Amino acid sequence: MVRPIGKVNIVKKRTKSFVRVQSDRFMRVGESWRRPVGIDSRTRRRFKGTRPHPKIGYGSNRKTRFLLPDGFRKFTVKNSKDLESLMMLNRTYAAEISSTVGAKKRVVLIERAKQLNIKVVNADARVRSVEN
């Protein structure tokens, strides 16, 4: 089993999602974040007691950005050539087989990844075991 080079604690500054203004008031207004734009909007003007806005300060640490919980970074693989490029970086990146790859090629890619000692994130997707 491949292990990442170094396990770093991933600290998220904020895990709660940002909620759209007045989404709790009206059913027609969804919770998905939209920037407030009204000329009199208290939230846009950032008055005390209003909702927090997404801003640069909530960004993740650069060392841990895009890290998976197991310590790898994802790299999308579409063919065996992409897989070969991960050969030297198999302790930093884990392969994720693209959704556009069919079941037959997927089996071949997973087999090749085992030979190269590369972790595949979605190894069991679309691959059925053959029944006797």
C-alpha cells in the first residue's frame, strides 16, 4: 500500500457554508450563496450582526490546499500515458480515473496502477467482479 510522503494536519478555517441573504425568510430564495447587490442592503454594506461574506481570509493553507484526507492530491487520469506521468510522484499524487473512461479500459488502468504502485482513488467504480 502506498503511503503519502508526509501527513500534514488539514485545518479548515471555516467548514460551514455561506448562506444567502434572506434565504431563511422566503421559500423561493435558495440557500446557495449569492453576492448581495441592493443599494440599501445591510449585508452588502457589512453592518454589524449580518451574515459573513466569503473572502480571501477564509482560504486554506497553501500546503494543505486540495489535499485529500489521506494526504494525497488528486490527479485525473484518462489513459495509460497519464498514469505513467505519476510514476515518480506516486507518494504525492493519487490517480482518479476520469468518468469518461469505460469499464474495459478502467480495468486495464487499475491493473497498470498496481504495477506502478500508484493509489487509485476510485478503483472500485464501474468495475464488477466476474461471477463463476
